[in-house]
Amino acid sequence: MKRYVFSLHSALRARRAQEELARQQMAEVNHRLHQAHVALDAARGAYRAVAISVVPTDRQSFVSARAHEDRMADAVERAERAIRDIEVEAESRYSVWVEAAKRVRSLERLDDRRRAEWEVEARRDEALAVDDVVASRWSLRSRSGERS
């Protein structure tokens, strides 16, 4: 009996590669999202520290402190905007990965069904071969019994 070969093995291998690529891209975006959250926490901490520590004494130091606070507030807003953008990208990457995983699973289920059909056919062929051997031996014994 021939060994089992899945006719769509190359397609399955390609789909698995696509799924792995999608998983890696999703992991990379999730890593960037984590880094963006860390950056946001740092920006918020720096903004809080500036707001607490600055006590202006004259007009020039007040204007300078205010400009610095505005820059820190802008940094917090940029970090929040970056998180929102990365979250949108993460959702998109997750959707791509889910679709790739579905395609792989469907081919794997097809492979499982075809392998099961092949095993049934192999067992049937084996049973037929055993029946032929038994029948031929029985036939030989009965002929040799007739001749005696």
C-alpha cells in the first residue's frame, strides 16, 4: 500500500507560513503597544513632576515654566494618540491572524478527513489481501485433500 500523501500539502505549508507571519506581525504590534503604554506612563509622570515642582517667581520663569508644561502636555497627547493608532493596527493584525488561522485549520481538517479515508481504504485493502491468502490456502488444502 502506498503511503499517505496529502494532495494539498504545499498549500497547507504555505498557509502555515502565512499564519506564522501574521502571528509574528501581531506580536510585533503588541510589543510596540506595550512600549507606547510605557512611554505614556513616563510622559504622564514627567508632566505631573513638572506641574508640582515649578513655582515661578517672575514673569520670565512663569512663561518658561508654562511653555515647558505645554510641551509635556503635548508629549502626553502624542503618546495617547500613538496608543490609539497602534491599537487600531493591533486589531487589524489580529483579524489578519485569525483569518490565516481559520484557513490553516480548514486545510488541516481536510487533511484529517482524507487521512481517515485513506486509513479505511488501507484497512479494506489489507483485509482483502488477507482474505485472498486465506482463500488460496483453503483452496490448496481442499485440493490436496481431494487428491489424497
